[in-house]
Amino acid sequence: MRRTSSSRRIWPGARRSACGGSASGRWTTSAASGEANPSSAASADARPGRRAPPFDIAAVIAKALDDGGPAEGARMELLTDPLGGSGQSPRYLRIAQALAADIADGRYEVGGMLPTEAELCALFGVSRSTVREALRRLTVLGLVSRTQGIGTRVVQRHAKSTYIMSAQSVDRVMQYAAETELTLQVIEDVVADKELVATIGGVVGQRWLLFSGTRAVPRDEQGTFCHTRAYVAGRYGAVRSSIGLGGPPLTTPIYQAVCQTYGIAIGEIRQTMRAEAASPDDAALLNVAEGSPVLRIVRHYITTDGETLEVSVNTYPAGRFEYSMRLRITPAGAP
């Protein structure tokens, strides 16, 4: 590249699950994930003596900071859907979120036991496999430990943050930008060389406008979790006038600013993911060792006319980011 410048909790629609719980309604099972899903959209649960959802994960992080900071060596998953809300997050994630909130609130004390799998099935009206996946997530967070024949024990109240991105649509990708802050360090014109073409495509000699910076979750003491480089096609370079250095962090996608400036729209996002070793730049910006494992996600933003508007290269260090997606199986012969 050449530079040129916790009481009983029943979800509506639940029936008696395979391991306990009762209510009315019909449930179906997702073929792709094996999760139980209500036939109608779930609404917020009502727990006597406790404020009803939505659950604000940012408030939990703020509480952790008020309590002296998150515990060392663990992680907190940032789950964006409210409990029982839009239904876009898998049910096991929302259960894990609710239990993490109860642990943070002290309802389940450190050293104490969580309810058994059967009791959690009854509490949430879901299958045992869904409960087990929720508990597995809490184990990954470092909040609990599990011992066969004994149960699930709470080991700490708070955890470090790991950003969880769940993207089933363009809207969810936009939400990712809204939930995080991009601080720009570089805006410059570049001309693609062979090395850059190998990463983002295009042709040698093609002109791009580069926006480079770091992304973080607001109020997260762990700081940067992503090194972002956004290459905007040279023909859209006038967007530079609306995005400058030294201003507040960006909470809207760069491609959205381009679309507003030029009156165009994104019709498709193509992405590839691969594991790589941290480059010297990655290591310095992400505070990791050079050569340590990172996840590189390259996204191509394609206009409705089929032109490449932007290519973003996002680099995440191990343990600070997780990408979640849901794949549905279409039965043979279905339209």
C-alpha cells in the first residue's frame, strides 16, 4: 500500500419442558440450533418484587466498576437483546444473561449453588440442552464452575468484557457500530499495492480513502477490543468532509455516512473471517504481543448497483470478541 497523504420465571408460550416447568402454549424447536422457541413472540417476564426487563448490560458493567472493577481473568459477554425482547438472540444467551444479572445482584452468592438443571428448565420453561448451553456460557465467563454430580457453583460476581456480535442482518451490523465507539487515528488517501489487494480485493493502483482507528465499548475499562481499517472507494472521497480527526468517537458506520453523502444504499454485505497472527500495528493498538492470535474479519459493502463502496478490515485479539450467528435449515423441497 502506498500512502499519498431470580423467583419463578415463565416465558409466555411455554409448555411443560422435557425436564420440568409448566405453562400453556405451543413450542417449536429450531432445527439449526436445537433451541426451544415459542410459537409467538416472547414478552418481558414479570418477577415479583423485582423490576421487569429490559436488562441493561451497560448498567451491570457500571455496577462492576462501582464495586471496584471486574474480577481478573474472566469475561463478560455484552448481550444486546433485552430478555424476552425481540427474540433475535438465541434463548440460551438470554438465559445466561438473566443468570449473570442475578449473580451480579447477589441473588446467587459467591460460593453458593445455582438451581439444578431441572429447576432451571422449570424456571425458564426450556429444554435441558438450552439450559446446559446457558450454563456453559456462564462457565466461559468465569462466573461459575460445574462439577458432575454436585452442580453449578458461583465463583465470582463480575467478569471482564468480551463483545458478542450477533449478526443476522444488515441492521444488526449497524447496531454493532451504535453499541461501540470508533476512535479514528488516521484518515489518508492510499493507492492499493499487491499486499493490500490480497487483503481487500480490487486492483493494484486503485485509490482508496483510509479511515483507521480503534473500537471500544463505552465505560469498559478493558479499552480497545478492535483495530478497524475502513477503505472507502476513491470516488466517494468527499465523505472526508463529514468525518474528521479529533472529534468525538464515531457511533455510526462509515459506510452510512457515505450513503447519506451520495444518496446511495447498501444492498449486500460480504464477509470473510480468518485466524491470523497479530501484526506490529495490531500488537501496538490492541495491547497484545506481536504474533499472538487474532481474528480478522473483512467486510465488503456493496451498493444496490453492485459497486464496492467500502471494505473494512477488523482485527480482534483472542478473548475479547465473539461472533455469533444462527443458521436455519430449509427442508428439502421447501421453496
